Amino acid sequence: MKDYWGQASISSARGRVAADGEGFQAGSEPEGSESLQAALYRISEVTHSAADMDQLYREIHAIVGELMFAENFYIALYDPARDLLTFPYFVDQFDPLPEPRKPGKGLTEHVLRSGRPLLAPEPEFETMVMRGEVELIGAPSLDWLGVPLRREGTTIGVLVVQSYTEAKRYGEAEKDILTFVSQHIGVALERQRAKDAMRRSLSLLKSTLDSTADGILVVDRQGKIVSFNRRFVEIWRLPNAVMASRDDSRALAFVLDQLKHPDEFMRKVNELYAEPEAQSFDILEFKDGRVLERYSIPQWLDGKAVGRVWSFRDVSEHRELESQLRQAQKMEAVGRLAGGVAHDFNNLLGIILGHSALLLEQDRIAVPERRRIAEIQQSAERGAALTRQLMAFGRGQQLQVRVLDLNTVIGESGAMLRRLIGEDVELVTDLDPALGRIEADRSQIEQVIMNLALNARDAMPQGGTLHIRTGNVEVDEVFARRYPPLRCGGHVQMVISDSGTGIKPEWMAHIFEPFFTTKELGKGTGLGLATVYGILCQSGGHIAAHSELAHGTVFEIYLPRVDAPVESAAAEDRSAVPGAGSETLLLVEDEGLLRDLTAELLEAEGYRVLRASDGAEALAVFSRHPGGIDLLITDVVMPGISGAQLAQQLLARQPGMKVMLVSGYSDTALSVRAGHELGFAFVQKPCPPSELRRRVRELLDAPGPCPAADLAPSASGRGGVPPLSTQKR
């Protein structure tokens, strides 16, 4: 090996080392060594071509290996921030790759601290150990040669070669060569490290930009595209061919073609290019209905605006959710108003229906007057039907909820539906035989189907097709978030579609509002779809509408699916005529005329009726008749004490007393529910006199406290105690 290196051929290199031992004199290099020039050229070349630091280390090892024996070769770098010595490249016959360590007393650290090359043959190393300058780390070598790697006057690491055999030894010539080459290697390593850091920074920046939900576009002062992220392409739906062409005018044309107001878009762009330091925010509307927020800020470099960064955020879903929230809040407010109106109106209707019924029961009323009274009664009943629709919209009806098979409900409604829609409209049903069950009030589900069928018939004056389809669907989080109050999970879907005239787009946002109608004056109340909306919300479901002019309308209905067997409605016997009574009743009603009428009706049957206008007066009346009340009949909503609270207080004084809660609107759902749990009966205003008499008698004759299950309220009169708004004709 010594013959190969030719000690004589490079002997002239000796003595070239500067006196301070830190390197060669300026402009000097080992003489007679053309291979050194080639090595320096290759180091410069690989600095630019190496893909990463690992490749650069391997290339440097190979270059040094062509200048001297370098089978055992490593590079150690010092990290001052962490005070750690690391070994990013390490090749050795005996020693494994060292772990990063704090600088100790090894030969590597000696060169790092001194900043001077060190040739340490075995005797020299032993002398240094004896002086306490260094200590053995790893396998002992015959020759250890290390030179500092420097950058701008700072030692950044150490380059080391070792020999474990007599046949391959190092001398001053190898030290000079390695010292000379190391100056260029230090620069190369620092440059490559900077390149890697820049590459990592750019990669992180690109990954960050690609992961953001915003589309980012960077342009220069003239508006030429400099950079963009993947989301920008997705938001603007730019074809790959357009972006690959790098044709800015072509990309801009594609963008403008999607906008509702392209001129406004360009006006803002031109304003900002004229004011390079200005910031901007505006809203972009697309022809397809999407909405973007557009932000723009200058790109600064050395205190100068050199370009502009545009940020685009798709807020279409957010805007839609805001719109739905506003609509839901508006509907809730209107529903509360409608329910309040229904509550007061029911009291008035109760008075009208009660007096008209009493008059019709008198034999002395002549036929002409009787006919007029009957017309008054019929008008009041139509008013009661309207209030029931208002209450359904306001989710104010008490429900008799059962587990139902929706297919069965549709099938049993088929005959009525066909009569309702007429012979010129074809009814087509597509019912999933594996349809799940729902939990709802059957009469209300029938009302939903009938109302939608009536709307469909009116939309097909020349005939057409009414299609009803059912199926099981799974509602995911995204869909549920878009359509509250839906929740994730299994649902039963009913789709009712027609081939009619369709609904104008500007009307779609209002179709579920009460009193909104597209029909001519006098041909619609505007409560049909409002009622459907209220019923489905009260049942935990949702309805969505889609329509296209001249192509019909589709209503999609979702109801939560339940795993329970279908419940059958209990039959009830209404044939018995109630008898007279002599019991004492406490009647609590804040509407004076209705209170007097109800008392008169019951007193005519032989009952003793004690009257009170509110809870406080009722407590006072009870105190004068302790233990003597057989039945408490109380309105639910009253000033001060509610009906349910009054009943609980009186029951604490007289256990076993029967209780009947009465209301014209169930904004009192919690009170009514609490009443059921305690065994109270519930009836709904307005109530015909005959129905009131029968209900009171049944309750008084029932053994023990009123069982809630037997007297559960119903919106339809199916089983249990129907609401008193049900009219017998």
C-alpha cells in the first residue's frame, strides 16, 4: 500500500501547512497532485447533484478513498444547540455506529476543540492518554487521522480515517492531503445541509398548504401565477390541462366563466394590483350556487411588495347551515306564535261550540233557528280543525305514539288516497318488504300522507302519477348536520313524488311556513305543508323538498327506525251513554266565559261544581272543602301555579282524588307528561258538551286513581282518550 501511495511523489506537500496548523497557506495546495484537483472538482459537482446528505457522505467517502486508504472512515458533526456529537456517516471494520453523545475526551473531541488536524499513531495516542488529554473510545487503531471540518471560521465537525494494519499506515503526506480536501468538504457539507433544510422547509410548506381547507394562489406584481396548492385547483375545478399549460389567461378565463359577477371579480383584482400594499376581503358567488370567501394580502420581500397571496375558502355549506338555522329559528318563532293563537282561539271555540250544542239540545228551538245554530257549530268545528293544524305545526299536539309499520299505514290508506287524488292520477307504490319500524302517532302519519297527496293532486290538474316509495336508510354525521333535527343512525325513508307543475325556486324556502300558499286566494289555507313539517319535527323526523318546474316535486321524509314489534291500537267502547252524577268537582279555568259554561254543563248533570280562576284561588276553595273533592278539572297553563303543580299540591292533602288536565295548546308538554306519570287524564280543547260529560263520568267511575295508560291522550281518537278537539258529526 505504501508503494501505491508513493511517499516520494507527494513529499513536497510537507511543510505547506501553515504555522498555526489550521490549514494551507492561501492559494497553496500539495504539489504534483493532479488527483487533488480532480477530487475538488468532484466534491463541487456532488454538492450540486447529491439528492440528500446521505448520498453526499457516500460520494465524499469514495473521493477520499481514491486519494488514500479510507476503508475505515467517518464524519462526526457537532450540534451546539443540543451540545451533541453525532455520527451521520460511519464505516469501520470493528466498531459499530456510535450513538450521539455529549463531547468527551475522545480523539474526535480533541480535534473538535483544538480545530487542528491530528495524526495519532499508536505510540502518540498512548502518550496523550498518559497525559490525560484523551481516552480510548472504541477499538484501538495503529493510525488515527482526523481533520477539522470548518465553515466560516467555525469548526462544525471532524473527518476521520483509521488503519488497523501495518500494511496501510498514514503519514504527514496523508495528513496534508486530507487537511486540504477537508476545507472544501466542510463547505460542501454546509451547503448540502442548507439545501436539505430548504428542501424540508419547502416540503413542510407544501404539505401544510395542501392540507389546508383553503385554496391558495400566489402571483407576482403582474398577476402571473407563481404557486398554488391542490385545494385551489379543487375549489375552482380547474382541469389538469389548464394548469399544465401554465397559461395564466386561459386559467383566468376558466375562473371567470364560473362566476355570477365576473366583472366585479376583475374590478377588485385590478384595484389590488394598482395598490400592491392593500389587503382585501370579499364574497364570490358561483353560477352553480357555491359561495367562496376571498382574502388577499401582499407578499413581502425585504420590505417590498413583490406579489400577492390569494386565499379562497368554500363557505357554501356554512352559508347553507346558517340559512337553515335562521329558517329553523323563524319556524320555531312562528310555531310558538301559532300555538299561542291556537290556545286562545280554542278557548273561544269551546265557548261557541258549548253554547251552540246546548241550544241544539233544547226542543223549543224552532227549525230556522236550529239551522242557523247548526251552521254556527259547523263553522266553529272548521275553526277547530284549523287550530289543530296550527298546533301540529307548532308541535303542540299530544301524541299517542305507537310502533308502526309504515308500509301497512300506506297500504291501508290506499283506498282513501285513490278517492282523494281522482281517477286521472295514477297511484304507484314501491314499498320495501324489509322496511323497519317507526314510532309515531298513526293519525299524524296518515295526515302527512294525505296532505302531501292533496298537494300533488293540485299540482297535476291534467292528471299524472303520484309515486310513494319506502326504504331503509342510514343517516351519517354529514347529512344529520345539514338537516337538523336528524340524528345519525338508521331511519325509514318515505319518498312521495308527483309529475306535476313543480314549485318555483323562489318559493322553495317558504313552502313549510304557515299561511304561505301558492294557490289562488280562497283555495288554500297555507297550513298543509306547515302541518306536515310540525308533525315530522315532533316525531323526531325530517322532510326535504326538491322541485323542478314542469317536472314535478319530490318530498323525502325521514323517521327514526326502531327495533320493536308493531303495536296494535286498543279498541274502545264509545256506545255507553254517561249517566248523571252527584259528585263534587273543582273546576279551575282562567277564561271566565269558558269556566262558567263548563260549570253550567256539569251542574246540569247533577254535579256540584266549585269554581276557581287560578291555582291560588283553587287552593283557597279546597281549604273550605277539605277532603270533599271527587274530581279536579284544571287548565294546564295558568298564571302562577300550573295545572300539574296544583294537582300535586291538592293530592298531597287528599290522596286518591281524580285529576283531569285540560289545555288548548301543549306548549305544556312537560307538565302534561308529568301528569301522565302521576296518573292524570288529559283532554284537549275545544270539547263538545257530550264528550265532556262522557269523559268526566268515565273518569269518576274508573276504580282507583286514573291510570295514565288507559286515559292516554290521542290526536286522532284511536284508543285511550282522544283529544276533545275531536268532533262527532
